[in-house]
Amino acid sequence: MRKIITYGTFDLLHEGHIRLLKRAKALGDHLTVALSTDEFNEIKHKHAYHSYEKRKYILEAIRYVDKVIPEISWEQKSKDVISEEIDVFVIGDDWKGEFDFLRNYCDVVYLPRTKNISSTKIKKDLGK
Ligand code: C2G
């Protein structure tokens, strides 16, 4: 079984997230999402509209997602790849090059981001 992992906040779910998850799952048989906790979002200087529990509930309803684990630190990725027996790490190409060190443990794939959509843009367009 070819196992994939990806990481993110996935707030205010939109087509960019879904397209990322769909393409990630297509690379294997099982997709784990390491979902940023509210505490880790603070470290990322991101404020999610939905709490971790709600963002987890929403992600678990997506057909491409097989498992959701918490992302609590920048440093956990290599441990996760080993403990979850991951074959491929996938993330959007806004992160291109940032996680090449994981090539010691698994394949690393940066996927093109979906243009003209982001949680930040949604909030801005709604005048929040
Ligand atoms: N994404 C995308 N297209 C968009 C918006 C997001 O492909 N228009 C992708 C991102 O590249 C990322 C995933 O969707 O792979 C989740 O996006 P975010 O929730 O913004 O993730 P981020 O805050 O970048 O967290 O340790 C890694 C971080 O946790 C990544």
C-alpha cells in the first residue's frame, strides 16, 4: 500500500484544498493529512476561522482523506514519515524546496497551487 502524507491548516475549505487532496491521493492508495492544531497555527502566525476539531471533522468527510493526525510542530515531519510508514510527502509548490530534506525518508512532491483562491482571499472578499 503506497501511503501519502500532506500537511496544512485547511481552514474555510475551498477548491484549492480539494484539488490538492485529490491529486495527493492519486499518487497512492492511502492519504494521511497532518492538520495544523490551533496552537501550531499560532506558531505559523495563522488564525483559522474553524477550530482544529471542526477542521478535522470536515477533512474526515472528504473521500480522498483516509486519516487525520495533528500537526503540532515544524519538526515532526520526519518522525511522522517513519511512524506512519509514508512513501510520498506532498504539498503545494508555495513550499517548493522547503521540505527537500525529507527525501532521506520518502519521495517529495510539490504540486502547483490552484490559482485565485485562498482562505485569506475568502476572508478579504467577505470584508472580514
Ligand atoms: N493549496 C493549494 N492551492 C490553494 C491554496 C492551498 O494547492 N489555492 C494547498 C497548499 O499548498 C497546501 C494545502 O493546500 O499544500 C493546505 O493549504 P494551507 O492550509 O494554507 O496550508 P499551510 O498553511 O501552507 O500549511 O507544515 C506545513 C504547513 O502546515 C502547511
